[in-house]
Amino acid sequence: MTQDLFRTDAYCTECTATVTAITDQGIVLDRTVFYPLGGGQAGDAGMLVLADGSTLHITDTRKGKDAEAQFTHEICHIPASDGHSSLSVQDFCRQRGLQVGNTVTARIDWDRRHRLMRFHTTTHLLCHIVPQLVNGCSITPDYARLDFAMTDPLDKDALTAAIATLVAGAHPVTVGSISDAELDANPALVKSMSVQPPRGSGTIRTIRIGTTTADAERIGTADLIDFQPCGGTHVANTAEIGAVVVTKIEKKSATTRRVVLGFAG
Ligand SMILES: [Zn+2]
């Protein structure tokens, strides 16, 4: 089990951790600031700093899988092979002197992660601007795309202007949670047809955009911009999104409109 520090603090850029396993899926730590691919958001990149001060570059992060391809509670850090692409992760780590039980510093590529956070929060703003079900989502450091199940056309400039207004409004973004029962009673909170919130632990993590007054603790308050289950990393305030624009709208199919986001300039 890897403790996922990014769930409570998306701004935590590094931590010390102990290597608990080295498998062909990657390096497993007891705790980490690296977000694993999921919910449409790309996995983090960065580095592990070893005890001797040398660094091991991490190119991607994934959730661990068991023999039945089911996700485990382990987070796997995939090392760059430094040109030794024929080496297994185990052999590569052995060559670099990294062993289970070692203490390392795990440090994410913050510039890259911050772009992912800015895009992820923008996709939630789009859920408010375009109140349609989402049937696809991909968030990368360079662009993001959100697919809406709808047949009406969308206007690129109007969407960009609506995003800019919400960014200028400097609305707080807060992490919370609701119970499985609350979610069952409010099924419309789930805006994605393709990503179902993880159930089973009793509570589901939520992201709220809009006022944080006590009144807003009630689901469905008028000042709320968006509230939905989400496991991703987000900026703390919409002002931090900066200049994100809609670069393209595609008619992906007869019943799907794709909105592509990019950074201006
Ligand atoms: Zn999300």
C-alpha cells in the first residue's frame, strides 16, 4: 500500500519515502507525491534522489496491477532506462544500486504537474459551462480534451470567454468527500459516463469549485460552480489557471463533441 500524499495536498512536490518493492511495473514506495495515471489525468514524471545523491529519472507513474489485472493500492514509479531500454526495471535498479528498504526523496516535475492541475480544473469548469454528460477525457501537460455526449454545435470563442470569466472570478477550489449513500441519492453529481468514482471505502473524494461558506456545504447551492467526485489534482483557486483557451472543437461522432484545451501564447 502506497500512501498517496497528492490526494490531500496537490502542492506537495517532494517527500522522503522507503522503497517497498521493485517489480517489472516499476518502483513502489511506501508514500509518494507522484500521481498515477487515472481519471483521464496523466501520471507524474520527476525523479528519485538516492541516498548517495544520484538521481533516477521517473518518466511515468501508474497504479499497480495484480495477476488478474485489477488495480492494487500500490503506486509504481517507472524509471527512465538511460538508454538501457533492454534492461528490466529490476536489473536497471540493481545496476544503479537501488534496493528494497532504501530511503529516497521522491520529487515531481512541478512545472509539468502544475500544467496538469491547471488543465484538470479547467475541465471541471467546462462541465459547468457545457452541462452535458462527459464520455471521454484526457489531460496531458500540453493539452487536454473533454468529450461531451451531445449533438448541438459548440462555439470555440464563446467557451474560451466563459472560461476566462470563471478564471477572473478567482473562485476557490476545495477537496472534500461524500458518502457512498449521498452519491447514490444524488446520481447527477457524476458527470462522466466513462469514469466511475471508486466505491467501497465508504467515502468518495470530491472537488468543489465555488464558495466555501458553510451554506455551500449543502450539495446544490446556487453559488456552486461545480461539484463532482474526482481523484485528480487541482489548483486551489481558478485564478491560478491563467490563460487556458479552447484551441479546437471537433465533431468526434454524430453524438459526441470534443473540446480541446491549450495554453494561450
Ligand atoms: Zn476531475
